[in-house]
Amino acid sequence: MLTMAAQKADSPRRWASESLLLGVSAAFLVVNFLALDLLRPGLNRLSHWLPLVLWGTCAVVGKRLLDRKLPGHDPVIFPLAMFLSGWGLVLIERLAPNFADRQILWLVLSVGAMLLAAALPHLLRWLRNYRYSLLVAGLGLLAGTIVLGTNPSGQAGAPELWLGFGPIFVQPSEILKIILAAFLASYLAEQYPAMRAAGLASEGRRLGLSPRVVGPVLLMWGLSVVILVWQRDLGTAALFFVVFLVLLYIASGHSLILVSGGLLLLIAGIIAYREFSVVRLRVDIWLNPWPEADARAFQIVQSLLAFAAGGIFGQGVGQGSPVYIPVVHSDFVFAALAEEWGLLGIVAALVCILALFTRGLRIGIQQQGRPFQALLAVGLSTLLAAQSLLITGGVLKVLPLTGVTLPFMSYGGSSLLASFIIVGLLLRLSTPEANHAVHP
């Protein structure tokens, strides 16, 4: 009773915090859309302002439905996701206006999927109980890209990682990463009491790492990675590996997992460098791009110049020249942000992503005693953080380029959809109802 009373007392504060964050986000977007409007007097104002109107509709409707269906949800996660996605709309409207209409339609669909993931009362139970069926279906779609895969750009030799359904293109690996995180969380959570009962846990809290425990999960994870490597989607393969290591480490408590995982990643990188020309090219460009500055390293060199031009305060929205970077609205949107918003913009974006990650970890900590919910929250949060680290590190030349997108901000419907589904699941996990959502 005390807990329920505390939640009711805290409800107005949650509502006010979420409303304030959404209001600040809306003000930021209005200012930037207005700046773009003034800089381009000849543009079609209806098509220019429509993305902002639809964004605002998604924010208002999303908040109202979340307040009604999940009154105890985390008040920070949804505003952060909307802020980053809105900032992404500004960047796409600035860099590739022809793609802005598609991105806002994907945003509407993604917010709808987020609300569905957050509101479905039995979704967590389905993710746990039907993990093998979901993973097999996801792997089937991923394997389908080997035969039926295409690339929306139509460029010859580009990775064919999408499945086309008329005018709609879907990247199965984006949905598979959520399924894989749920599979790992479900399997490891199920093994936890079994290992304790068998006396194989250390100090009553850690899982034994016998082949019987890790064998099935290693097999299913390995199959996913093999298909991704076959498709040359090495960035997503690396992302899967990071999430696998983090969840296995948290479930087992063995620090040796991180050490051995790092060594395996290094060995895999050496093998990939020797066997895959695309990896060899990216590593060579990462180590020294300047001899190829006008050819194969043109993209990363222009990205570095954009960071340098941005300085601390940036050139101002619409004032820089990020359009010289090939595919800037997708792979290098972070470089465009750096040039026009400067170091302050970089810090703001990274702080938002870090806040999403820490809120997810906080949810995992709150779910202690419920292994599936805790592991799922950590796994989903790690997906967003690791993906952001891979792409920002690549654009900054701290890491080799991997080809993954920046969550919420890069152009790409599948990535946006997957990111908002993750948000929906985290919102569900942040509520008291999540405590009873797995077992009837």
C-alpha cells in the first residue's frame, strides 16, 4: 500500500518532468525548422513544416497514451527518443529533403510500434516463452536476404541487406537484434535457477559456464553472426557479439568472459582483415586515410574536415557544407551535426544517448530478483549504446567504419523502427506491471 501511495504521489512529478522535456524538444525543433525556412525562401512550406507537425502529433499522442496505459513509466526515455528523432528530422530536412517525407512516415509507424510494445500486457511473456520460434523466424528473414536481398540505393556491389516489399524496404538484422537480446535474456534467466539447484552456481549468484549451459545459446548466436558475416554486415555482427558478451558476463559474473571476448574479437578482426576486402579497406583507411583522400577515403576525410570546421559552437544550421560527404544523411549524419552544431551539439547528442543507456541500466537494477526483465533491460540498453559507439567512433576515426546507423538520428526506417521498439520495451520494463508480466 505504501508503494502504491508513493507512486500516486510521484505521478504529477513524472508528468511534469516528461512534459517539460517534450516542450524543450519541441522548442528546439521549431527554432531549427524556422532557421531552415528563412535560409531557403523558395521552398514548399507545407512539405517543410509537415514533418514538425507530425512529430508534434506523435509526441502529444504518445505521451497521452503512455500516461493512460503505463502511468508509472520512466518519464525520461520517451522524451529523449523523441528529441533525438526530431533532431534527426532537422538533419535530414537539411541534408536530403527528398527523404524527409519518408523518414517522418517511418517515425509515425515507429511511435505506433513503440506504443504497441509498451502497452501489450503479454509481450514480455511471449518474448520469453517463444524465444526459439521468434529467433528461427528472425534468422529465416535474415537468411532470405542471401537469396532475395536488395539495396534501396540500387548501386552495383552495395551490400544487399534489405528485403523489398513493393516500395517498402526492411532490414531484417534490425529486428533480429531485438529478438536476439530477448533470446539471450530469456535463456540465461531460465538457466539461473537450474544452475543454482544443481549446485553449479558460485556464491549462489553466478551461473556455471558448462557447455550444457552456454552451448545452445552459443549455437544460436553463432548462426546469426555467420549469416551476417556471409552478407558482409560486419557492423551488426560486431554489435551482436558485444551484446552477447555483456549479457553473458552479467549473468555469470565471470570477468574472464570480457577478457576472452576481447581476445576473440581481436582474432576475428585479424581473420576478417585477411579474408574480406571490405574489412581490409576500412582498416587501411582507418589507419591512414590521407593517401586516398580523393578516392576511397574521401568520405572519412570529408567527415574529419566537417568536425574541424564545426569548432565549439558550429557553423549554424544550414550554414555548413556537410553535403559534400557521400551518404551524409545516413552513415555520416553525426559529422553533419558536428559541423553545424559544433562540439556543443556533439556533447548534447552523446549526453542524450548516454542518458538513455543509464536509464535502461537503472531499470535493470530495479528489476533485480527478476533475471529475465533485468537482463532484457540491460541487453536492449546495450544495443543502443554499442551501436552509437560503433558509428560515432567510426565517423571520428577512433574505430574502423562499420556501416551501422546512429540510433534515432540517421535516415533509415528499419533502424528507427527497431530503436523505438526498444524504447517501448524499456518503458514497459520500467513499470510495476513488468514484475508480473512474465509469469501468469
